[in-house]
Amino acid sequence: MPYQNCFRQLGAFRQRRLHHHRQLLHEWKHDCNRKRHSCNEKCLVTFTQTSSYRFNVTLKGAVGGNPRLIVDNATINTNTYPLPIMLQENSTAYINGMRLATNSYISLILYESSHANISNSTFGEVRAYHSSTLNFAYSRATMVDVDHESHLNMENANIYVLYGVGNAEAQVKNSTIIHTLGIEANITQCIINKTKPGLVTKWNFLENCSSRKRKWGVRS
């Protein structure tokens, strides 16, 4: 019967396609297992984006320490377009030795008590919201922003702009802020101490703000 022959041909085609997909999956798994050790040492990851924020990496719903993001000595290529990495709902990231390919840009954003340890790495921007914790050492970024009762521990870093907003806490040691230290404080008390004279070129206090000179402070 013609219909039976059509069904047989369709079934054979499906079997061949399924076998092909299984073979590709097997080769991919074998290749990943073969390269796993070398990727931990030095890896290049490329996101073939064709527009800004087309892709993202999002972790959420952490249970027992997972999900978590671990990056060790890797170069990230975002194909000249910005790429966000978002940690949500108590997720965790450990990033060491991450570099950006030419014209690449990554935003790391922490939400909802998430935690990130960053060292020896380069970012476009890093933001911490909703009681998150950010440890940022021996690294570079265009902007670091801490908000909504989040905590920043920064040491030996080089950044262009640092913002502190919404009852956030930032401890900065042996670091360089190239352009702007922005503090938005409404009714909360804002304290800056151990700032050596000559390190700040301009202070701008708006709307009933004042400053008081301490041992290593600045003049109002």
C-alpha cells in the first residue's frame, strides 16, 4: 500500500535523525570530558550575540550551595555586545582570573542575598542589590554599585566609578577610584574616614549636607 510505504520511509528517516543526534551528543560529551581539565586552567568562552543583551547567564533558586558559578582563568568574548550575569535568590559565584576579549562587556548583578568572590578579574560593571555581598580584590571594573543594604569589601582594586546607595556598606582598601565616588544618602548618616588629604580633587555636597574634618578627613 502507498500509505504503508510512506510511513515506513518516515519511520526510517526519524530513526536516522535520532541516531545522528545521539552521535553528535556523544561526541560533544566526549569533547567536553577531554577538555575539562584544560578549560579549568585556561579557557575561551564565546557568546555569539548579534545584539546587546541577546544572551544572559542567570542563576537562581539556590539549595545546598547550588546553583553556583565558578570561573577560573578564563577569557570571555561577548562578540562586542554587553552580556549580563545575574545571581538571584542566594546564588553564589567564585570568579578568579577572568579576562574580557577585545570590545567585550560583562555586567555582574547580584540580587536577593547572593554572594560573589571576585579576584584578579576584569568586568564592565558589578552591582549588588537586596542585602547581597560582594568581595572584589585585585580586579578592575568600569563601575561598582552597591545598593539596598548590600555589602562591598574591596581591596587592591582599580575602578572608574563607585556608587553607594540605600544604606549600603562599602569597605575600600588600597584601591583607586579614577573618576567618581558617588554617595546617595537621604536620612541615613554617611561617614567617610581615613581619607588622606590630596587624594580627592573635588567634593560636591548637595541639599543640606555637610562634612566634618577628622584626623585624616577633609574640609567642609
